[in-house]
Amino acid sequence: MLWTNFIQSQDIHWSQFDHNPVFQNPANVGRFHGDYRIHANLRDQWRNVTVPFQTLSISGEAKNIYKDFNLGAFIMNDVAGDGSFRTIEFLPSISYTYKLTPDSTHLLRPGVQFGINFRSFDATAFNFDNQWNGQQFNGALSNNEVFNSQKRTNFTWGIGAGYEFQKGKRERITAGVGLFNINRPNQGFFGDKIKRDMRFNLFARAEYKIAMEWDILPSIQMNLQGKYREFIIGSQARYILMDRLGNYRALMAGVYMRSSDAFYISAGMEYQNWWAGISYDINTSNLTPASRARGGIEFSLRYIITRFNPKVIKHRVCPDYI
């Protein structure tokens, strides 16, 4: 437990970062075609090494709630390790869509997020040397450890900005930057202040039509947080099965690489306003002898709601002399 005084915590990460937009950057709030968007993401990793690290995230957005302002929020629950080290975050976000050109070809979105970060662990799940009776381990013995607190709640906030260029229905470029944990909340449980490092995020994504039914979607992401460095690069290909008369279906698959850690494959399907995807990480780091190259599996689900807005038809009364 003394070692915890020297470690520096880092934020969680997702493989399908393109399908977890509110977590990635508050400027992504409202970056979709429709009125409301709901995302759900589930990640399960290191099951082959230790107690599985499991993360669940749910986000929702409402577009143009007032003029060009967009509102969103996500709630995340992450549980890791034998002591069930739990992190729960609830972060509402707001963004503003600024049209750089009258035809909305170029858009700029600044965004801000703020909320709470709750962390806890279960000390009863740990074993200590005081429970060794000289011959064997006895869990019934007192561990003689006193924990002042096993819970901590903090306020945290971040900002972001995103740029979007849409040349056509299937030609788009999106990029953004974000800075999180700006107030550096205290993560310590035992009196000493252990400040959470600020995290810098940079991402870029493109969609480009390469054939009648084929699109390519390359993307990159970089996270910098304290000593932690993450760089992801890869691409998906999309094959459009149907796109006519209001019916849309498409299949997607791709390969990504996370530097010094893993590469992963992903696949998914778009059906009308639905998206469902799956990815699997293949570990390539120094943990490979223990993980046997098994990293983690991740699922994503999205649904977009579009309200029906009937056109206002104005009738003109014909004059009597016609």
C-alpha cells in the first residue's frame, strides 16, 4: 500500500474511440446528422492475466437545444483489480456549432465538460503479512491495517475544440484537440495529495469514397498524460450494401495499431440509424508472456433519433376575379 503513494493514475482508454465521441472530446457533442444520439460502450480486458478490468460507458446528446448549442453527457463505470478499484465519472458537456461558411461546409465547435469523479476500493479483498500465522495464511486473522478512507469524490473539468470539413455525403475530414483534468483533482486516499495529471488529446478522422460502394475511413488519436503516451493509427473500410429510398445498410471492418501495446481488429454494421461494433486487442507489449497476446474485447452500440418536422404549408387565397 505504501507503493500507492508514488504511482500516478491515468485515464481509461478505448479502442473504438471513433464510436465513443463524447468521451473523446466535448467538441464532438452535436457532430452527427439527426436530433439525438445515444452511445453505449463496454470493454473487458486482461481476463487472461488477472481479475478482468471492465469498463462501461453510456452517453447521450441533444443537438441544437438552443440555437446552435448542443448538450451531451456521459457516465462511466470502471472496475479494476482484486480490490475492485472503481472509478465512476459523470461529465455533462456543452458545445457550440459555429459555421465558418454559409453553406456549412466548414464547421468549428468549441466545447467544455465538467462533472464529478468518484473512486473507491475494497480493502477486505486484500491479503497482508499479518495474516500469516507462522505456518500458513489465515484469512480470519486481523490485518492490523487502518484505512482512513476507501472513497474519494472530486470535481473535474476539461475543454476541447473540433473542426469539420464536409465536401460531400461521403467525403469528410474531422479533427480536434482537448485538455482534461485541468484542475488536477486529488486522487490520494491516505492523506498525501496525489494529483491527477492533465491529459492532452489529439484526434483526426476522414471519410473518403474510393468506389461506388466502398469508403475508406482512416483515423488517428494521441493521448499524453504525465509519463503515459498513447498513439493509435489505423483505418476501417466500409462497404455499402444499400442506400436508396430511405434504406441504408453497410458493413465495416478495419485494423489499428496502438504503439508499444497492441494492435486490434474491428468490425461492425450500420443499419438505418443503428450501429453495432466489436473489436479485439492483441497484446504485443512486455506483458505478452502473461497475457499470451490476449488483450481485451470491446463492444459499441449507437442509435440516432431524428424527429419528423413537417413542412409549414401556407395557402394563398385566390382573388374573386380569377
